[in-house]
Amino acid sequence: MPVQVYKAPSGLKEFRREVVEARRETILDYVEKVKPIVNDVAAKGYEAVRKYSEELDGVSLDNPVISKQDARAAFEDLPGNIQQAFRIIADSLWRFHSSSKPPETWVPGARLVWAPLKKVGVYAPGGKHPYPSTVLHTVIPARAAGVLEVAVATPPCGKCGKWPVNQLMLAAAYVAGADKVYAIGGAQAIAAMAYGAKPVEEVDIIVGPGNFYVQAAKLLVSGIVGIDMIAGPTELAVVADETADPTRIAWDMLAEAEHGPLSVAVLFTDNENLGEEVANIIEKEMKGDNELGVISIVISEDINQAISLADEMAAEHLVAYLSRENRERILANPPRAGIISIGIPPALLDYAYGPSHVLPTNGAARWRGGLSVIDFTRLVTIAEGEPASELVQASILLARLEGFENHAKSLENLQIGEG
């Protein structure tokens, strides 16, 4: 697919229709397809899980639980350079997330305490392209938050020799600190962790990416357990001016498009020459690869419009290649995006830089950021102290206005000072 170029102002309507709106495929289309699986697992437990694993993955396991000891064996069986890479990345992620947990805070009349969740379920895609990086990027922030028990579900693998799942997934689970791994994939894995399907234990929250079926299952169980977000295909917005290196931009966009035909990568620039150079490099390197995602370039009228369009897109990743002056525009009023990098390639963020690569897509960056320790904690407000008399009297009046006489009498029996 050739690079599509849109030029402001005439091309913006077409860009919004063909790129921004087209990516927002509704997850509701998949909910009805996975509802029978979720309901079956909720009713029949692991019997249903095993049935769907055999039907959909071609693997039937009496016991899907893989212990921490087996995960360690999978790690130690890897070549030394892979072990070292896993540890380097894990250390970087741990430093970032362990430093980002909010502290206990005192506010007037109360303490705010961030208490860790007890049980977390992680879904990590396997299949044709397993993602050990996702295991690291989900389990480590949970551990940094102080979660007591973390389980990872990933699809079973009938062609992985002595390992029930891909060896790299097991190794990553060990390095990240997971307590156990379930050799279960798809909607049945989500349902099992939500409702419990012995030996699969129910959890407090389910996090992690996955295909539309997995995300639809997460949506279905979101009233039973917490979920992080509905994460769709990857997205990249690049904002660049005339100081940017077109080769770096092109490879950043090709890297994101490598995630598959549903991924989206867009360059917003006010420099038409830069746009042409980037397009030429990309088309030369694509070499007829039909598995790449949608790659587009938008030529804006000025750099402020480029930044505004990136904000409107609210992409998963936003990378800025700008002069010092124009960088200040980004820093002063950050556009909406799952994560913003100033000259840092998104591919490094996908692996080792520190923040989790589990990020909001489909415009969800309008209201939340990426997965973090906050997703694995609950904010507990502890009210204590002696309330002021004027607060009590005002509350008594409001209680009676709302028709709650017992509330008013409860407050009238409160023995307080004058505050």
C-alpha cells in the first residue's frame, strides 16, 4: 500500500475520514461473538476452558498451571545473551515503575493511601508472534505496586517441545516475577481469570493487550473484575519540522506499521520537502509488504496545526522531532497521547526504556495514559480527626432537604467541639 499524503487545508476532511475515524472499529462487533464462550466458562469452569482450548488452539491440557520453578527452568535453558537482555530490560522497567508509585498523602481531614491489589491476571499474546516483552511490561509494574499474586495467561503451544507455552513467554514470566503461568489463550483465558475456573483462580483485575476477541471478553467481564483498557491495534503520530532526520522518521513509522495491517502511523509536518523525503524512503523500504499497516503523511499549514492534529488523533504513541523552540510548544501543553517521546524512538519504548508499552488506543488517550503502578493500586481515603461544627450543621440541613431524617439525627448525636 503506497504512502497516502494529505495536504491542509483541503485534505484534512479526507484524512479524518480515511484514517482517524476508520481506525475506531467498535469492539461491540466482537462482544456477541465471545459472549457464549464467556458465559460457558462462567457456568462450567475449567471443563469449558479445556473445550475451547482444544477447539481454538488444538491443545487440551488437564492442568494448565505452569509453576514458577518451570518458568525458571525455561529461562535458564536460554542462551546467555538472551538471559542478559531479559535482565537488562527487566531492571530498567523496575527502576521506572518502582520510582513512580504515589506516596501516602495527608489532605485536610484525611489520609490518601495507595493500597496494592491482591491478585492480578495478565494476558500476554502468544500464537504466531509471542510477545515476551508484554509479560515484562505488565508483570513488573504490578510487582512494583506491591501486588501479592500475579498470574500470566498465554496461549498453549502444541509445537513447543517440552514447554506447554512458548519458552520465551515462560522465561519472561520468571524474570518479571510472576507467580504462575496459565497455558490458556483467547476469550476463555479472560473468563477463567474473571470468574475462576479451578485450577485457574479469579483475580481482581485483568490487564494486557490481545486481539479483538480478547478485548471484547475483557469488556464483558469488566463488571466482575477490573480491567486496564480496551487496547486495539498500535498507533503512532509523529510531529516533525525541518530540523528532523527523514530516515529516522521513516523507520519509526515502518516499525509501528510492522505490527500488522490494522496499525496506523501518521507524520504531521509543516515541511512539504520533509514529507516527500519520508514518503520516498518508506516506499523504497516497504518492498510490497502487504502486512504493514496504514502509513500516512499530513502536510499542515504550520507547526501549531501539526501539533493540534496530533492532539486530535490522540494516538497511542506520539514522537516529536522538533527544534528546541518547537519542542517547548509540546512541553508547555502536551498533546493527548498514550505516551510522548521527544526524539526517543517508539521501538525503544516498546522494549526497554521504562514505561509500559501497554497504552491506550482508538482515541482512549483522551482520558487516560499507559499502564502504570496506579492501575495495580486502589486509592483508599481514610477520614479521621474532629470535624468542624459548621460542616456538621450544614450537613444536617442538607440531609433534611434530601429527605434523610436518620442522617440528620445521626449527625445531631455527634459530639464535637467548635472546630
